[in-house]
Amino acid sequence: MKKATCVYCVNEATNQVLMAWQQKKIVGLKGYGGVFDPDAGDITMEDCAVREFKEESGLDIFPEHLELFARVVFYNGTVEEVPEENPSFEVWFYRYRHPLQGTPVSTPEMQNPDWFPMGEALPLADMIQGDEYFIPSVLAGTPTSGRIRRTSDWKKILEKQFECCTPQDLAA
């Protein structure tokens, strides 16, 4: 199972979240992140989040300001293709509420970064499929754990399960 991170920068003063259009595998709005890579210097998941954010946005963030708010296990295929004991990914989702220094740039992986309204105006239809089931509540501050099974082409959700939890549950 691969491990990955995704960072959502939140501006609480304007009630907005920074997202960009992912250009790999599947196109859609999302936060910034990628696969944990010890060869790139990742020792912790926070290291991965900081590195990936820099690579995809051009901006620095600081690990002490990352708040783990969700862990989701993804299965990219049917039960026959990807058995329960062999998930495809475990993704650690972080909220970052510290002010950013600078303006995010488009990169080959993430295009057209912008600040989007949170709450009911969050553009769920444009987000990566599956994120609509848990990103709104976690952006509002509800720690969540869960799982999503989708088709191997990532185009259809086959099953999903989420539950609220404590921040301590996520760190375990």
C-alpha cells in the first residue's frame, strides 16, 4: 500500500480554501499532495506534505502548522481486483491555517490555483470524485477516518464509509 498526503490551506478570515486542478490520473480540484518518498527525504508524513506542497505550488509551508484531519484508505478496483487486505493508498489529509507567504503558481501537476469558498459554496462537482463525501466536514473541523472503493479508472465510487473520530485516533 502506498502512503500519500494532501494539504488544504484554509483562510478562516475569508472562509476560503486553496485548491488547484490536478492534471495526473484524474482531473479535478483538490488540495496539494502526493506519495510518501523516502528517496526524496521524507521521514514523516508531515515531511511528505511539506515537500509535495512546495513542488506543486511553489510555496513553503511549515510542519508545525499542519493539522491532520482525515485518514482515508482507497481501493482502486473491485474487491476481486484489489482485496480488502491490499488497499491501493492510505492518504493523510491535512489542514493548514497559517498564512501563506506568496502566491501559488501553476505547475505540471497542479494548474490554476485559486481560493474557493467553503461551506455550501464549495465546488463539490469539480472536485476529485469521492472527496465530496468527507472534505466539507473536515474543512469545517470534524476529524474523519474512512475508506473509498472506486473503479480502477477512478471514475465511479463503488462503496464508501466514513466516521467522525478524534485527532488522537488519526495519529494512531
